[in-house]
Amino acid sequence: MRLYSKSLQKQVTKDFFERVMNMHSSENDLKTLNLNLVYNLLANFCDITDPCSGWGNIPESGDISLGADIERIKMIVNDYFDGHY
């Protein structure tokens, strides 16, 4: 796979790319999906509208885009795990 965007080249590491390319649709492989992998796939490879504040930033309260909701989910999960590890 050739990545043309310099920002994608910075975000998609060799490890990330290998994990995605070596996945199969078996249940065990799907269980290896973690939040960071899914987030990066959604933010970089899916046609999802960017949050108004951009990917990786706290969404504005009035932003009801799918991208903003993905950011909110990521924030909630990260806050939960940061408080429980």
C-alpha cells in the first residue's frame, strides 16, 4: 500500500500497517482490534467528516458530526482506563 499524504505517513507506522494487513476475519483476529487501531482506521481511511476541532482534539459541544462522536468515545474510554490502571 502506498500512502501519498505526508500526515498519513507519519501516523501509519510499520507495526500498524502490518497488524491491519495480517488480520483475517476470524473472531480471534477481530478481538485484537484495540481503540487506537480502530480510531486510526476511521480517522484516516474512512470517509468520515472531520470534527470541527480536528482529529485528536476535544470536540466542540455543538459539533454533532460522526467524527466528533468518535472523538468523544475515544476520550471516554481513555479517561476510564487512565483512572483504572
